[in-house]
Amino acid sequence: MSYDPKRLIGVSVIPMHDVDWAIKELQRTLDKGLPGPMIHCQAPVGCRPYRDPIYDRFWAVADEAGAPITLHILTGRILAPLALVDTQTLEERGENPRGMLELFSEIQGVLANDFIFGGILDRFPHLKVVCSEFELSWIPHFMWNLDRLQDPYGFGPRMHLHPLKMKASDYMRTRVYHGLIDDVYGPEMIPLIGAERVLWGSDFPHIRSIGLEAQEHVHRLLGTLPHEEQAQVVGGSAVQVFNIA
């Protein structure tokens, strides 16, 4: 049994509890040829938030190497109700709809607090962030809220937010990439951020997988887009963000 290293490309998975160790592991895995790290969606419980300067050396290594940072669903602080349901009481199960919604929106807080208004993307101008498996439909409202926070006549001045080098929503158009599986509104969102910011995947064989009929699924999902945008979403963006030769 073997694999083709030009077609099957992995990312490292790096715990962030010990930043010094994480930096060494990042460098080790980059030297092994892995294109970038997957880290906790939020900093682990008991650790400083990612905007804290303690993590800057980690971002600096990734920035210099052109290694994207992947933030995947289920790796943060919000537990997945699906994993708990068999041990829950009836009352606890009543909270599961909210739990699932919070799980899929966890990425918004870390992007806003840490990578955008926390200044990470300003301090490290080549750093790329991949939001994996959070889909696309939340993005327009999130971008609108980012700009409201930055508005000099809005919330921002009252909260003493850190000034940014560009319009807040533009970080989503230029520095952040997004995973797409089966979001039916995904094609409507793509013009807002650009096809080059979207990476489609089947998630096979996980519970959210679209199954084995990937070609038919992609045609239904993306068939209304121009051919060049379809090609970008199903492969070109991954080549770009992970620096695949």
C-alpha cells in the first residue's frame, strides 16, 4: 500500500498549550514537507488568547514559511452535541440545537477578536488563515458587522478597538480562506469574497460527507458559476493556499 505525495498532502496538527514546543513542532513538520499547521480553533482553555504577543513567534515562523494556519471546526472550546447525545439527559438534549449553532459560529469570535481586531494579520502581512468546515453563509453578515465595529461613528470608538491597516471586511477578502462542503447558499457568497478564497471538499467519509457521488454533487452545487470559478473552488484555491507545486 502506498500513496502519491503529489496528490495526498497532509497538514500537521499542533497543540498550542506550550508555545515554545509548538514553534519547534511547526518547524519540524515544515521541514518534513507538510505545508502548514492545523491548530485549535480557539486557544486552549487556560491559555492566553491568540492575539497575545506570546504567540507572535509562532505566527512569524508560519508567515515567513508561507504556511497557512488552519482553524477546523470541533477543535475549539465548544463541544459537539453529536458526541454527547448518548449520555445526555432529556433536558440536556433540549440545548443541542443551540449547541450546534454555536459550534458552527465559533470561528467568528476568534477571527474578530484575534486575527483581525487583535492585530495578528496586520503584524504578519503574509499569514494566511483557513477556516475549515464552517461553510460560507455566515460570511456576509459577519463582514457587515466587522465594518460596523470599525465605523468611527459606530461601536468601535466606544470600545477602544485597535485601529486596522485596512477596512475590516477586506481581511476576509484577502487573508482568510473558507471551506465549503454542501452549503446551498455557497455559490451566492462566492462573488463577495472571490472564488480564490473558497476550497471545496467532500469531507469523506465523515458524517457530513456528501458521499461517493462527488461529481454530481459538485455540479449541483457549483454548476451555475463560470467554469473558471468552478475550477478555482474545486482545486485551484487549494493549490494556491497550500503552495502545491
